[in-house]
Amino acid sequence: MFTLTCSGGWVGGTFDERFAKAAGLGFKAIELLIWRDVDFKKAREEIDRSGCALSAILTLSNDSGRQALIANEHGIVHEDALEAFKVAIGETLEAAKALNCKNIIVTTGNERSDVPRKVQHDNVIKALKAAAEIVKGSGVMLVLEPLNILVDHKGYYLTTTHEGVEISKAVNSPDVRLLYDIYHQQITEGNVINNIRDNIEYIGHIHVGDVPGRKEPGTGEINYKNVFKAIADTGYDKYVVFECGLTEDVETVCEKMWKLMP
């Protein structure tokens, strides 16, 4: 069975304080993406004490120049981001190890107008192949995220499940999988249940939010009770993360969310 995971935005407090708060709401994990400036020792103590894991962190660099090269305004669709990306993966891997986090989120950057998509597609594959060698044997997985460009991330390169899976296949590493964000993919292409079923082998992480509005399940058009059952039926046993906002207090929302579990 998959593990339902609290969004970091659902609880207040410092980075390290949020683990106990999430655990108090019944969660076994919480997602806090930004790891820079975190006291790893203190955070790890709270992770171990609370029994609440950190489900994923975002690929970042402590160096502002490198960060600019890997940010979505540029990104790994560009050849000149490769070396910065490799260093950033190394930095983020060290953070993941310190925090006992098993997933690192990767984004592609925005689509370029100066070269064909095939060139950008190949640049992403090249970058991820290099990154896969860096994380190999660590027990940490890279999860590549498609995003929607109709509402939230105008200009972003990777939007479809199909291309994300094709990239994962081309990288050909068990350490590189897709982050399937149900909110983004419902906006981009719909057909959520079939896309999850057909591609579950290549899905390493799942984000959840309803459409429209990106609030908790039950506030929009997606039948999450059916979606969660479909995910469970595939045998997926990783994280399903509430990467969304709230329309009610967190205790009320959580009570409703547990009822969605198959």
C-alpha cells in the first residue's frame, strides 16, 4: 500500500518542527522541498524521533550561479547547464542522505525557441544519465516532473506522461523515474487512471491536488476515491503526497482524506 504524505504547507513551524506536527496528524511522511539552510543534524533528530519521514526534496545548489543554470528559467534543456546540474545533484544527494530522504525531484527547465524539441529532449536524457551515475547505489531515486503549462507553469518544457516515460526509458536506470502529479496531468491530458495503470512501472512518486484550484481532494472534478483505489490496485507502495492547498482547517481535511483510502 502507498503512503499518504502531508504537504509541508499543511503545518506551520520551522523545518524540523513540522515532522512531529505531521506525525500528530497521522502521517508517516511529510514533503519539504527546500533543504538549503537546514540544520541537518537537528532535522534528522526530529525525523527519527517523530517517525515521520521526509518524502522528497528538490534539486538545488548552494551556489547562486549554478542555481540559475538549473532553474526553470534555464534548466537542463540547455547544454550549458549540464555541469552545474551534476554538481547540484551531488549537493542534493548529500542533503538527502543526511535527512534519510529517498527521492530527489528534478525539473527540466522551460522550453527553448532556438533549437528543436528533439535537441532539448536529448539534453534532458544526457543530464539524467549523468545524474543517475551520481546517485547509483545510494538508495536515492531521481523523479522527473512534468508540469502543466495551461495554468501554472507557462513555458515549461516537459508536460506529458508519454514524453516523461520515454525519457525514463532512454535513461535506462532504476534510479530515474517519473513524478506523476495528478493535478498537473489532469489539466494537461486527463485520462489519469489509465495513464497511472499503463505507466506505473515508470512512476516513482505521486503528487495530489484537485482541479480546478489545486486544493485538497473533494474540492474539484477528480474522483480521488477511485484514483486512490486504482493506484493501490497497481501495487504501488511509494509516496502519494498532498501537494495542494486547503479550503478548511487541516484537522477537518485530514479526517476526510483518510476516508479516501481503499
